[in-house]
Amino acid sequence: MAGRLVEAIRELPGHLLRHLFIWLSRRRSLQRLALSRGRTRGFVFRFVAGETLDEALTVLARLKAAGFLTAVDILGESVTTAEAAEAAADRYLVALDALAARGLDPYVSLKLTQMGLAVDPDLCRRNLRRILERAAATGAFVRIDMEDSSLTQTTLDLWRELHAEFPGIGAVIQAYLRRSAADVEALIAEGARVRLCKGAYDEPASVAFPAKREVDGSFRRLAERLLVGGVHPALATHDERLIEGAIAFARRGGIGPERFEFQMLYGVRRDLQERLVREGYRMRVYVPYGTEWYPYFMRRLAERPANALFILRSVLRDRPGRS
């Protein structure tokens, strides 16, 4: 039965498979099931650096020793209470202190919905300010992650409100949004440190480019613009062709590798990450941890169907009571 289900899922078109795993990301009962099975647990923690800060610190130290830069993300988003938002901000304060104490990269990434944006914008602003004040005291950098397009303007507005007071705050631009070319020009003029990624949310064609070739073309154009005019841009992609294109463009323009960096997710394209470090490029690994790993993990599977089918097969095979 499990095998037939997996084979049926394998036949789904790519966009339907993506929707399926996004739907599964909301089924928290599967998180308990996955963690109870040794095989699937090991696969989960290929992409997530554990559930605790101590586990993450061990991973961060290992990556630093191997020559990588790192960024910490404490998993959790779309909180629904003020208490949960304040607790999330507190976890970031503890993490910033721990990074400083251990001499690890003082660099964190967070989402505004995790800080309580949907509960109360003023609460979100207070929580973010608490984190930025601690980051300033410890010499850390804070990146505000970008979420779906309904929050793009709100996120950029808050970045602008706080950037003058806290220069160690960065923005993110998603290449698949049609508005991003104008946003990049504005952010370059404002001296922003921009992280450029493709974008991972389901958006209508009126807002985002629907075809991969269009998204890739947008990423390429925006990356080149940021390499020429941006402040230490971060190019976040696992696409080797886009990476090679950026390297070639930088070489032609005399843009040294110290002026930009590449970013990739923990556990994804390790071979490429290691190669970039060997070749002398700044390679930052985005390291997530925390108990709220399940939605993040399922989104990673939605992006990589082969991994998705493997983990689903393992979960179904290991179900309690299966004969």
C-alpha cells in the first residue's frame, strides 16, 4: 500500500507535488512520527542543525573550522500570540550572546511574522528593536528574511525605518517578483546590504514570474546590478549555472571575491559549497535550528522531489502497527 501511494505521488506534475508538500508542512502530527523513526530523523537533520542551541553551536563550530561563513536561523514563523513572539525574540538574544561568547560568526536571520507582525506591528517592531540593540552591542549582523509578497512592502518599510539607526541590518530581495528590479535600485541608493534569492512562495503570475527561465533571467540581471552597485551583496542560490555566471561577470568587471558572497542552505549542495571555499570565495551557510523545524523541512522537500519521495516512503514504511 505504501509503495503504491509513493508511486502515485511520483506521477504527479511538479507543481502539484509542490502543493502537496506545502499542505503536508501544516500537518504537525507527521513531525512527531518523523522524529520517532531513526531513519527519517537522520534525514531531517541533514538539513536542520538540531532542535537546541547547543546542537546548532556544534554545527556552526564545525563549519567555521572548514572555512565556511555561517548565518543562524531560529526556526519558527507566523506566531499567533504576543507571548510566542516575545519568546522567539528572547531566543535570538540568547543565540547572539552565545555566538559572541564562542567566537562564531555574529550573523542571524529572522522573519517578521516570527516577531509578531500578524499579532501587532508595534509588538513586532519592539521585538526587532530588542534584537538589533543586542546585535549592535555584540557586533552582530541581522538579516530580515523576506516572506510572501503580501509582506514585501511592510518588510522593506520596517527595514528603512530602522536602517539609519542600526546599519547592521540587511534586506532580502526575491528575484521572482516583478517589482524586484525597482526595489534593488532603491536599496542600492540607500546603501543596503542585500541578499538576493529566487523566492519560494506560491505567487500569482501578476506578481511573480511564473516560468523558471524568467526567474533565472531576473536573478542573473539583479545579481549583476548588485555586484556593480551594491554593498557586499549575498547571492543565495544552489544553481551552479547562475553561480558560474556571477563569477564570470565579476571577473570581467574586476570585482574581487572579497566584495560579495554566496549563500546556500545547510545540507544542500555540499559539494558546491566546498568547491567555492577551495576556490577562495566567501561561502555562507544558512544554518536553521529549533523545534519548529517541520514546516521548513517540508518546504525543502517540496523543492527536491527525489528527497520528498524518499522521506515519505520511509515514514510510511515505519508507521506504528504496519504489518
